[in-house]
Amino acid sequence: MKRYEKKNSQWQDHYTQQAKKERFPARSVYKLEEIQKKYNIIKKGNNVLDLGCAPGSWLLYSAKMTGKTGRVIGIDLVPVTINVPAHVRVYTGDILLMDDDFFKSLGTDFNVVISDMAPSTTGNKVVDSTRSFNLCLTALSIAQMTLTAGGSFVCKIFQGEDFRTFIDSVRSVFKNHKIFKPKSSRKASKEIYVIGFGKK
């Protein structure tokens, strides 16, 4: 559900150039990298579920962090066309239409669930933030089903009227939580990341 970076030159910055140099398909990888360096979410040998994984930057970074002894599964509406390591598996489909049985079939032993999902934006901040909130609730519900006890959750949300409601929902599932704005997020972006630690 993540969209490819716009190719308009106004969106080109040093993160975009760095991603190309390091062979990541999108600059969004540096947001996860910042989260990882600050909170050490993903550990070697972990099982990671990546919701909204296209074009694949978070998949590649997660696979690097888990190492070959780990397992990374990604799901997105958009097919992932890059080559991924052997311990990565990708499913193409609409997360909102997938039932509980599908997610349970993936396993309930994930150590980390990450979501960089974002809705197709309309330009209306209220509509966009509401759509983002609904995606985040879905991601949280999936995390509840698939995370092992003590697991962690990373979720992007557009700040809006429902932001505090989502924080309360995360607090009900996890022992601790943090709110984090990566330096690599665009200045004009309303996105922010909510991180849950220690699934109850």
C-alpha cells in the first residue's frame, strides 16, 4: 500500500539519492533505519511481518537485520518486483479484505509487526487522516493476532482527530509505547510513527 516515490524533481533529496546508491527502491528505508537505531526493534533471528511492504525497502532492511536465521513476510496491494533474499516471502493482496484465518496461517510467532501503510490521499486532511486511522486499526488488529507475547509494533499514522484514540488503542495492547518522527520524513508530511513495546 505504500506508493512509489514521485519522480518529480521537487521530491528528489539526499535520502532519495542515498537510497539509489545503496540499492533500496525507496527513501522510506531511512525512516525504519532511524527507528531501528534508536529502539533496536528488530533483532537477529526475529520473525517480522511487514504490512504495506511495496516497493520493498522495509523488506530488504528487515531481512538484513534478522539475518538468514530470521523470517520476513510482506503483504501489499502492489506487487513487489525487486529480488528479495531467500528468507523473505511476499503476498500480493488487499489487507482489508484478508480474513483472520489468512493471518493466522502466517503464524502467531512474529516478534515484530511493522506497517508503513498509507491511504491514497485526497488532499482533504480530515478524510486522509481518517483513512490512515482505519488502516492503523487494521494493522493493530493484525499485530494482536500474529505477535508473540512481548513483541513489538511499528505503525505510521497521519496525525488528525483520531490520533489520540489510536494511541489509547496501542496502549491497551502493549506495555509501553513511543511516538517518533524520523528526520527523514518530509517536513510537510503529517506522518508520525507509533511504536508499541512488549505485547501484553
